[in-house]
Amino acid sequence: MSERQGLVSLVGAGPGDPELLTLHGKRRLEEADAVVYDRLVNPELLEFAREDAERIDVGKSAHHHPVKQREINDLLARLALDGKRVVRLKSGDPFVFGRGGEEQQYLRGLGVQVEVVPGITSAIAGPASVGIPVTHRDYASSFHVIAGHRKRAGHELDWNNIAHMEGTLVFLMGMESLGRIVGELLANGKPADTPIAVIQWATRENQRAVKSDLQGIEATVEKAGLGAPALIVVGGVASLLEDGAAGGDAASSSDSAGSGRS
């Protein structure tokens, strides 16, 4: 263990566009001795780090976790206890489905100094980037951010509650489960003509988006060729997606959101 006190900064990288990184986050990257980063972090952000800073990729994707979370926890602790300034760079905000809370608990338990540098979450910035406000006086006075996948088998989401929530539903990490999400919402009483939008690579140059209604979104997504990473927005505000902001060749479905047509 080094006599110099280390520091782990849990830094939110923002939704994808490197210009949406906070100034605080940029400063921490410039000061870092080591940067431990996730798969969806824009690689341009790593250019803010010093040339001699250690860069460690611990990225995970669905069903593929080459570096286990406990190994990441141990790595952060080891680097900090060696007296290094460490940036744990996470897509979006560290505390929005980023497991930042778990890492903070683990490090504090070992006496490691930890700080949190909030980031702009894709749950808000992603919809905004295509003209969708998550709240709107005419459509929604609240919004709910939901993980699109289960923590582990046997622990299902409360779909009856979700389907009847007032406001906008934003599903993160849900593309692989799009069919199940739509099916559960419909089975639990969500109207089939409820507007829904899917946004891939939100805020980046290769951003693409489509909109439809619950009964038509799967066909619309398949036709457009959208895949992960993407977020899903359900509710009246999804109808406000700007066709010009969709990017690429993605656009609204011919069965426009809220039309009720099959």
C-alpha cells in the first residue's frame, strides 16, 4: 500500500456525445493515473487522459461479462490503495443502472476515498436528442426509468404496476427484450395504440430512431434494422419524435404512433 492516498472518481461519461461530458468529469480524466472504462463509453473521451495514464477496458455486454463485477471492485480498490487517482468511467450517470452504488459501497467498506461525478443519463438526453421530452404538460407529468432486463432469473418486474403508471416509461438495456416488454405491457392493459419510440446510439453521429405504437413497433424496428444499444420510450411524448432527427434511414412507421392501426 502506498503512503499517498488514492482516490476513485465514479465519473458519468454522459449519453454518448463526447461534448456532453461535464467539465468536472473532463478534469478528473486529465488528472487520472488510471482510467477503468465500460464498453459503451465513447472512445474519444479517453483522449482527455494523459498519455502515461493506464487505460483498462472492463466492458460488459448482454450475456458476455469477461470481467466480473467483483473483479472490477477489487481492481478499483487495488489501484486506489496503491495511491493512484482512478477514474471509473461509466456511460450515462454512474448511479443510473451503472452499478456505481455497488462500487461505492465496496470501496467505502475498505476505507478507499470515493467521489461521484454525475453524468447526463441517456434516459433523458436520448429522447431529447430526437425531440422527445420525457415530461410535457399535455402528455406526462412524470417519467419512470426501468431496466429492460432482470437482475437474475426468478425476479420479474411488476408489469401490472408498470403498465398502469402515469407518465412516460423509459426502458434502458431493453432491446433484447423488446418483444417481452411490448407483450407484458399489452397483457397488463396498456392500450395497443400507445405511442412508442426506439432510439439507437442516442446523441451520437450514428443515432437512429423510429416511432410507432405498441402493436406495430416490433415490425417497425425490424424493418429499420435497429438493434442494441438502444432505449425505448413509451407514452404520449413518443409521438413527438422528429422525423428529421431520427438519423440515417430510420423514420416513423407508416402506422404512426397513436394511430391504432394494425
